[in-house]
Amino acid sequence: MTRKYLLEISVETVERATAAERGGADRIELCADLSVGGLTPSRELLRSVRERVRTAIFSMIRPRPGDFVYAASEFAAMKRSIAEAKESGMDGVVLGILRRNDEVDVERTEELVDLAKPLPVTFHRAFDECAVLREALEAVMQTGAVRILTSGGAKSALQGAARLAELVAAARDPILVLPGAGITHSNVAEVARKTGALEFHSGLGTVFPYSYRDSAAFEAEVRKLVDQLKGRGAG
């Protein structure tokens, strides 16, 4: 049976968002400052990209670089950012909160998930900081988030493929495991085969530096990813 795969591309500018859409991306993860892993984009960027892009857009909700243990003021900022994302026409949000012992902060994450409704929430790679990923999976499932972006705790999704396969097999509705980190057109088919995942995330950071501004080249790389997934799905 033919499988339908979905490709999410992370970007930090209007130009890359439109290039990703032209290349065939199914969803955009919109961030500021991808060089530090992605931060909350400004209201202006949210609205500018929404005006130009028809593809689904998920907004990163991350108030600062560094760890994922947030003070009360930072948690309040995340709430405001979720409200701005909703007001700006986003289709989902991406966030993650941990406790000081590197476990998922279920209570505060659940509060943000409730605030984001009806938008779906992706729990981002803060997940990979957890010591026991199977326990973290169970914790995220309690929060109401519908997706986990993860490399399986490894440097790249390909290196973490075995662990990702375990997580994909263990995940139950509504959670979907979204492999990300180091995914390119040269390895996405292998990641798909080894993990059994249906959705994949790439920022193409291993292909282009984040300062690289050639939108045509970025579009071409996204299209190569899409073509690989289409070929895999047709097999």
C-alpha cells in the first residue's frame, strides 16, 4: 500500500518560507534565530509569512536560547506568544518545557496545550534532553500534545533511527513521532525505512549555513527531499 509522507521545513525568513512552499513542503515551522535552535518569531514575521504562504505554518514558542527550564516570567511570555500565534493565523505551535531533573514538565505543558486550542501542539527537541525517552513519551502523551519532534536522543535522526523506531512503535493516539536533525535528500528515504515514521522535519542546516540567502538553491533542496519521499511512498 502506498504511504503518504509529510515534510516539515523550518525557516526563519519570509524568503525561505516561500521557497519551502514552492519546493513542495507540506508544513512550515517558523522560527527566529535557527542558529540557536529556533526562538519565538516576532509578530511582524508571523504576519508577513502568513500573508505570503498558504501552506500550514507552525510557530516556535521558545522565549530564549539555552535550557528548557523556564522561570515564571518566561512561562508568561510563552503564553503571550501563543496568543499572538493564534491572532496571526498560525496553524499550530511548537514548544517544550522540562523540569530541573530533565523530565517533561507535564503540568505546565498541559496548560500551554490547553491555551493553544484549537491549534495542535508539537513538543520539540527538548524531548531529547530527557534521560529516559520512553518515559518522556508517556509524559508528553499526558499533556495533550499531538506530535514530538525528536532525533531519538542522537546527534541526527539517522544516528538515532533505532531509538526512533522504538518510539514510533510505542506512540499511541494522538501522539505522532516526527524525526528531525540532519535530514537531507540523501538520507530521508533511509530514515523513513528504518524508523517507520510518516512525517519528517528538516531545516537543511547541514546543507546550508543559516546565513545563506540563495532562495532558489533552498527551494531546490526542499524539492529533492519531497521527491525522495514521493519515491519512497510509491514503493
